[in-house]
Amino acid sequence: MLTQILTRTPPYVWGILAVILVLGIMQLRARSVSRMQLLLMPIAMLALSIFTVASNFGTSPETVLAWLAGVGIAHTFNTTAFKSPRDVIFDGTTYQLPGSAIPLLIMLAIFLTNYLLGVTRAMAPQILANLAFKIAICLALGTLSGLLLSRARHVLHTANNQTAPKTG
């Protein structure tokens, strides 16, 4: 069955996976990024997440609330416990970021969630109507895209603290 799923996967899906792997591998090394580069991936993944939820489940209150809850969970987790990424340096124009596997893992999880959704749609579309399934997917996509957004917000917050005038 797994072989059948893999062989029937459209070729463009493997192209998307390749792009995700390249982008994720690039983030394993320390790098310097502009504000636009910092925000581009989180915003793109957030938009993809919203599109996936809306196109598969619509914008019913339960799907929207599950997605928003995921974003909130991610933000709270990263703000209070994880505080990632650490060791960010802002030189006034660019952000010096340490290398990390976390963005790669998050992007792969988003890909796998979307892949699972596509396989389910192809093999057992009736499951898409199941409320628990809808909520689980929406919560997962909200949490994962929220983690990327929260990481970018943390970098901006760290940079603002570095450039804020020192008092006292």
C-alpha cells in the first residue's frame, strides 16, 4: 500500500519536498538575513497553512478556532519556554542567525501534514468530514506555521532589545 501511495504521488509534490529540503538545509548554517528574508518563509508558510485549511475544510468556526489555537499555542510555547532562535545579533541592517535544524523540521512537518491530507483526500475522502480529523489537521497546521512566525517575531524582538537605548 505504501508503494502504491508513493508511486501515485504527483511529481510536483517531490519538487516541493526538494525545495523544502534545500531551504531547510540552508538554515543549518549560521547566516545573515535581511528583514524581508527573515519574514518571507514564515509568511509564506502561514499563507499556505491558511489556504490548506480553507480549501479543504472551509472557514467554519471550529476549523478557524482550531487553527488560531495552534498559532496561539506555538506563540506561547516559543515565547515562554523555547525562546528560539537564541544568539541572534542585529547589526542595524541584517540579522545574524545561528544555524538550526528547527526550521527544516517544522517545514518537513508542514509538508507531511499536507501530504497526509492529500493521501486521505485521495484514498478516504469521507474522513475529511470527520470533525476530530478537521480539528487535528487545523491545530497541527496552525501550530507549525505559528512556530515559524513566532521564531521570526522572536528575532525581531531580540533585535529591538539590542538597538533600544540603554537607560539607567
